[in-house]
Amino acid sequence: MEIKDNEFQRQFETTLDDGTTLSVEYSLQERKIFLTRINTPEGFEDDDSVSEFIKAILDTAEERRLRVVPVHPKTAAFFKKNPGYKELLPPGIRI
């Protein structure tokens, strides 16, 4: 999955094969990235695509050596389902 970091709007964006656009808004502070909101079209129910999108974002954060703070409930749920990514959480944050 190809993602685009739109730094002006502070969001990661991707377009699925069917033309659906997904985005995750973020806030960058020091060496931490706060995932604040997931934008999906109304009625969008493909959780697998959202999970793949979050995985791609987390891989990008790992490359940039950033810690990830999941603010949105869907991102927090992703960390619960995928304990392999918990190493990206900053010290003191438990999910």
C-alpha cells in the first residue's frame, strides 16, 4: 500500500483500488507522532484496508524513529490486536 504524507494538512493519505480515499490525521511533537483521527467515507466497513493503512503508517514512523501515541480509538484497538507494534509506544503508555 502506498501512502502519502501530506505535511501541509498533517495527514497520511492513501487511495484504495476502488478509488476510496483514506486518511489519518496526525500531530507531530518532538519525537512523537499522535494519530488523532481516521477519516473514511461514510458507510465504509473495510477494516482490513484500515489495518493495512495503519501498518504502513507505523512502518513509516519506525523508519523515522518516531514514537507513536494512538489517540483515536481505532488506532488504540489496532495496538491491542497487534502486540508486535507496542515497541513504538513511548515509555509510560500502556494499551
